[in-house]
Amino acid sequence: MIELDDMRLFRALGVSRSLAAAARLLNLTPPAVTVRLQRLEERLGVRLAVREARGISLTDEGQRLLQEATELLERIEAIPSRVSGESGSVSGNLRIVAPLGFGRVHIAPLVRDLHRAHPNLAISLILSDSPLTAAAGADVVVSIGNIKASSWIGHYLAPNERFLCAAPAFARRLRKLAHPSELAKYDCLCLRENDEDVTRLRFLQSDADGKNASKSVTIRMSGALSSNDGTVISDWAVDGLGIIERSEWDAARLVAAGKLVRVLPTWRLEPAPVMALLPTRHGVSSRQRLFLDAAKRAFDPAPWRR
């Protein structure tokens, strides 16, 4: 049986990159978090997270539990505002920060529709190549992937894998490419955002059933071209200038159109789910709840998987 505390534990793990960060969110010690995670895994009979020197990563079962736990906790936490009648007409100010490319394509239309439905709500949408850097005073920060900052609480919005891709002509040069370590021989295009070390990629090898095996390898991509704009990087890849690591939400359409093809498809990069980050874990305002509910409807199913 899973209890509320188990779900809160796993939500904290889902938005943290280490047991120590999750422990700070929960006001627990790292050993206490480790013990509770082990007991949860024993009760469910599955492995939920992989512990490594650099932090933790969720297994496929862990990702599914994270999604279920997040959705259930959000429904429970929204009960007070719904009972008090705050879920009707919404006014005031809502400040949203989102990544440049994803914000233009998916969040801007969402804000447009919210404005039409709630004209008394003033909404400010800030697009940035480093959303957390621009997050001061934000009510919601839309993030692609898990975060390091423990002062934010993540709310799962949509699945998003990460693809390694290249133009068909460039990919023909990679026919004998069998292992990520061989990428060092080829030009790679790097997207530099969120002040992250984007040249460092961790690969998980899939087994015969397409599930993650325990084997993993970390490599560094190198190349002469980089940018902080994902559209620029994708355009360069389409033009045959190199290999890119790109989020599924953007790369899926290019792959479907034949402009890019997957590279090393039997190796999987760590997923980067779309998250809505809230600055506190003490309640959700009616304005924040309005955005979360609208985003969940817009991304169910995820547009890039339709």
C-alpha cells in the first residue's frame, strides 16, 4: 500500500538530482530518505531509482510512479480552493517564465487561451534561455527536465525524451557507429542553456524489450558550433553540420518529416519531462492552479506524440 508520505517522498525525488536535495525538501536527513525509498521499493517489488555517485535517476517504473503520485497530490492539494469556490473567476497577476523555444510553441498559445477565458487575470510571460535565472518573482516556471534547485516544487506536465539526431546525409557517415564513445570522431552541435554542462551526456543501453538496462556510459560531445537557441541548433543539424541532442518535443516533428534521423537508437538518453515549478510547497494559489490545470489539459496527450 502506498501512503501520502510515500507520494510526497517520490515527488521530491522526481524534482531533485540527489537524495540530499530531496531530503532538504522534505526536512529529513539523506539516510532517512534512503531508508524510506528502499522500503517503498520493497513493498512495490520494483526498482524505482538508480543510485550513482553523481546523484539519482528514475527507472521507467519510477517515472510512472512519479506521474501518478504528482497527479494525485495535486488533486488533494487543490481541494481547499475548490471547496472555497476559488476555482471560478480568477483575477490578479500571474507571472510565468518558460524556455525560449518551448515557450513560443506551446506556452504562448496556452497563455492566449487563458486570457480569453479569464480577461481579469493579468498574465506576464517571460521567455528565457535560462528560466531559473529569470525566475525571481515568478509564480510558475516551466522547465524541461529535472532541476537542481531544491527551493522549487515540480509538477509533472508531460513526457519528453531526448533524441540524438543528424541529417540523413550526415547520418549515412555514421552507419558503423555502435557506441556513444565513438561520437568523439564527429562534429556535434551544442545547445547551451540553463547554465548547464550540455556537452556531457549519459546514455542508457536498451535491452531486447526496449527497457533500460543497468549499463550506462557518459561521454562528452565536442564541436566548433554552439548556440543558446534551440531553433538555430536544429536548423544547423538539418543543414548537415553535425549531430544534435534535442528534446523530443522539438525533434519528433523533424524526424517525422524526414529532415533528421535518430542516431544510436538502441541507446537512450535520460528523459527530460516537462515540469511546472512552483516556488513553495505550502499551498497552490487559484492562479497557479488555473495554469496547472490548463497545461495538463493541453499536454494530454503530449502534442509531440499525437
